[in-house]
Amino acid sequence: MAKFVYLYTGGQMSSTPEGREQAMQAWGAWFGGLGSAVVEIGNPFGESATVKSGGTVPGAASGASGFSVIEAGSLEEATARVAGCPVLDGGGTVEVFEAIPM
């Protein structure tokens, strides 16, 4: 089994406590469906900066909003497991990267 990183981009956080609670339940249910494939649930990202050769600028150039790490037998399997991810319902995307052992 290989490790894969889910890089979340975009999505919207609800402005109400009820909406945030529903979102947390949706994330919990989705992660629960992934079962033992979850290596690290990860976290949403907070404040960010982009470092370039000419200096540092505020904000993430990629727009990434969080990450998780899972195990899967292939990129196709890891990609298929994204189905139902709550970030997709908020208009976001999930990029899937294989983490190459070094």
C-alpha cells in the first residue's frame, strides 16, 4: 500500500454554528467511510505565506485549504475514495498526490 496526500482547495465554511456542526458531521461520516485507509486525518490550513526567490508574500499561491493522508493500492483507488468528500459540496476540489518514500 502506498500513501497518498489529499490536498483540499476551496470550499466554504458555514457562517452559522448549525452549518459548521453539519459540516463537521459530514467530514466525520466521510472519514468514517474511509476506515483504516486514513493515515492522518490532517487539518485545515490557517494563515499562509508564499516564499519566492524575490521574497515572501502573504497568502498561499496554490489556494490550498487543508490536507489528509490515506493509504491505497493505486492512484486510481485513492482518487475513487475522494467520492463524497464534503469539500466538493462547497465548490472545492481535491488534488491527489502519491507520497514517494525517500
